[in-house]
Amino acid sequence: MRVQGRHLRAVDWDARKQAVVWIDQNALPFRFVLRHTRDPEEVARAIETMSVRGAPTIGAAAALGLALVWQHMPAQWEKWKQRFLRTRPTAVNLFHAVAWMDAGFQAREDPVARAMAWLEREVAAHKAIGEHAAALLARAGNRILTHCNAGWLAAVDWGTALAGIYRLHAEGEQVHVWVNETRPRGQGARLTVWELAQEGIAHTLQVDAAAAALMRAGEVDAVIVGADRIARNGDVANKIGTYMLAVLAQAHGIPFYVAAPTSTMDDNCPHGEAIPIEMRAKEELCMVEGVDEEGIVQRVRISQAEHVRNPAFDVTPCALIDAIITEQGIWRPSSSCSR
Ligand code: MRU
């Protein structure tokens, strides 16, 4: 995808610097910052602090971080594998990417080539998802609601939920995207709005709680979201608030689609209740960040709450999902869904 006329990926290998390079998603949309490192600990911290985020981008960052370990400290391989596996618990792409790197390490392949093969596979998958999703969305209508950020920032390139929208736009279709703010971290307000603006796609931001009334008013033709882990039966873990949207979509007869590469599937997980849900710090709810009138980034407290519950994800039961769109095509879990 292009940023200020330059083709960039959310995370990549910088061959000249022999370093991992990524877009600092915590700085967006106020500042555009590219970070470079040859230190795997910095990559692991970037995942933990959500400087890189979104399931496929997390997996790609871990693959590249492990390429650094393999190049510079191969004797510490096992320790670093565990370090990366502990960074975030829900997005299964991370676990698959670490297993992919481990198999390459055992087979004595080239570290960077092995990591880049993971990235290329993901990017090709997202491009194919875009083609399948565009066909479904074109039939549903052009007013599309999305939650969180499942664009190219979250998915190395192209995006998952947004890939179909980018594809339709490239084909000259008029699309309008309703962007849910996505409390508490505001991935919709901060990142999806920024991405759609870069691509010149019409969009409107709304608070998460506005989705029900918007659907009732007949203003939404389809809902499309990404995923962090898909269980064997088709239950989907995604950003907190996704389940609520699926219930609402069903109540209003609106198609609810999930777009994700097969690297987001967890065959070891029989159903959604077995998916580990990350609980995050209470500061994410109690503090907000923004820029003041001088453009200086400020963090301010908005709540004194002592007890805060902050799950980062929820699980949408397969029965509420009209289609899961992967690079392999369309899966309709609600027709065969167990539980
Ligand atoms: O906590 P985040 O911002 O990493 O959560 C991201 C999401 O929930 C996305 O919807 C998901 O990873 C799919 S991204 C292509």
C-alpha cells in the first residue's frame, strides 16, 4: 500500500540496514514514524506495546524478530522462541509464524529468506481475500461497516476486512465505509480512518454504540471484520465489540462477514470457549491520548475507576457468521456450525 506516494508494508525487512522495519502504529495518526532495529527484544516489545498490531502483522513481526535471533544468537533460539510466544496470547498467527521459523531453523535454511517467505505467503493470501470479499460485498451493497483496524497496517499489506473494500475501490466502485471508533484503544478512529484517507475511500467515523441505530435506519448493507483466531467449528475471536455487531447484524438481517487468512485458523481449538482472551491494562480505559491545539501529543485521565475489566477480544459464535472469507474461498460456518 502507498503512504505519501511510497510503497510500504506494516512490517518488513530492510535489506540495506539488515534490520526489521515497521510503521509505529502507536504514533499514528498524529505522526508517521518508521522504526528500525536489529535487536529482537525491541521487536518483541513492539508487539507487546502494540507498536505493531493486528494478527497477521504480529505474526510477520515475530518471524522477522526470530530471523534476527537466528542470525546473531542462534544458541539462544529456544529462549527467544518462548519470548516471542509470550508477547500476545490471542492472535494465533503469532504461534503459527514461530512454528514456521522453528521448522526452518531445524532444517538450517536461510533466516531472512524463511521469514520473508512467511510474509509473502500472508500478503498473497490477503490479496486473494480481497478478490473473494469484493465479490461478496458487491452483491450486498456499498455501505459497509467495519470494526477495529483490519487493513494493511494489521495485515502487512492489503488488509483482511479492508482488502475487499480496497479491491472494489480499485475497480472504480463507489464504497462508503462506516468506521467504528473501537474503544478503548481507538484502532478504528486512529488507524482505519488514516488508512482509508490514504487510499481516498469515503468513510464516516462513529462511536461503537451508534451501530445499532444505524443498522435500524437501513444504512448498513454489510458488516465485515477481521479475526485473531478462528476455532475449528467457525467461532471467531476478534476485537472486543465484534460479537455485539454480529448479534445486531443478525437482528437487522444484515450479512456479517469475517475475512482472515488461513494462518488465523487454529485446528487445535475446537470452539470459541477454548480461545485465550487477552486482558489488558486498566489505563487503556482510564486514559486517552490525542494532540492538543499546538499538535503536541498529550495523555489525559478520563476516569478514576479502581476496578476495570478490559478484555481485548470477544468471541462471535459461528451461527452468527454468514461467511468466513479466506484466500481459499468462502466458508459458510453458520450452515454447518456445531454448538
Ligand atoms: O489488539 P489488536 O489491535 O492487535 O487487535 C486487532 C484485531 O482485532 C483485528 O481485527 C484482527 O487482528 C484482524 S487484523 C487483519
